[in-house]
Amino acid sequence: MGLFLILIIGLLAGIISGIIGTGSSIMLVPVLAYFYGPKEAVPIMAVAAVMANISRILAWWREVDWRAVAAYAVTGVPAAVLGARTMLVLPPGAVDAAIGSFLLLMIPGRRWLAASLIHLRLPHLAAAGTCVGFLTGIVASSGPASVPVFIGYGLTKGAFIGTEAAASLAIYTTKALTFQGSGALPFVLVLKGLTVGASLMVGSFIAKPFLLRLTPEAFRHIMDALLVTSGLSLLWGAAV
């Protein structure tokens, strides 16, 4: 019964993240932690996130900006290794509070950039890859932190979904391999991650027709709503 519930939520999370580009970890990690415990939830989600990002890349392959992916990943990969290895050192409440504050501040920040006609460039993506890669290594979910980065670079809809997924794939693959190398990802957790990831993959392909119907303005409003929800939830989790 627990696995069935996880798969249903995984399917829904795959559909939602397939439309907005992120959010699957936010929905799934609490459920995984309830059934498997928080220490197993993080590596399981790392494996599932790899599969989810692969499905989004396949769905939007022709619109991926590979230069942006390379700029983001070249710094994000080593930062993710460092973050994963220090996951148990830093207080998670402080990390959640920092990410939550960042997400909320990026809403007016993104609007200011747009109003000022300022677009992020490849060096900015490299700098962001360092920060977000490190945070992704530490916490179960920092996906929303990459949203304003790629939106600020000028990507939207399918191009945003595919490019963000390709960049995140490099980060989450590194994270999963780091967990495996440290003994925190035994084969049984890999199987659980693959099972959860399969439901996310199906949801991602279901989401594609819905995303194609969205206007760019509606897409940006959904992004802002995601940032508000994610930011406030992280701040709440850090406070309690």
C-alpha cells in the first residue's frame, strides 16, 4: 500500500514538474521520509531525480541550450561532490532558511532584471552552478533555486524545462555517485529510486501537451507561485 501511494504521488509530481520544470522532490521527499526514513529518502530521491531529468531531456531534446548546460555543470558538478560530502556537517535548518530566503528574494529580483532588460549570461550560470550545486549536495531538494537562474538567462517553456533538466542531471548524477561511493546508496535503495523514478518519467511525458498550451506570461506566473510556495515552506521547516 505504501509503494502504491508513493507511485501515485510520483506520477502527479512528474506531471507537475514536467510543466514547471521542478518540484518533484518537494512533493516526494516528505512521503519517502515517512515510509523509509529521512536518511534513506535523500539517496532514493537522488536516483529518482536522475530518471526524472532524463525524461524531461528526452521530451524537449531539440530545445535544450547545451552551452548553458555546460556553463552551469562545469562548476556545479564539483560543488555537488563537496556538498554531498558535507551533508551531515551543516545544520539543515540553516540551509533551508538560506534557500527559502533566496527563492523569495528572486521574485522581485527576476522582475527587476526583466524590467531593466538585464539578461544573465554564461558566466552568471557558472557562478550559479557553484552555489546551487553545493546546496543540492547538502539538501534533498534545491531544484527551485535553479529556476530564476535559467529564467533570467532568457529561457522559457520547453527550452527552460529541457535545459534545466540537462544541467540538473549532471548535478544529481554526481550526487548519487557520491552517495554510492560513500556507502550511503546500497543496491536496495537504488531499486527503490528506480521505481519512484519510473513514475516521475511517465508523468513528465504526460505533462508535455499541457506545457505547450501555456502562454509565456502564464508560465512566468506559475514560476513565481512555485518560488513563493517553496520559499515559505523552507522557511517554515527551518523555524519549526
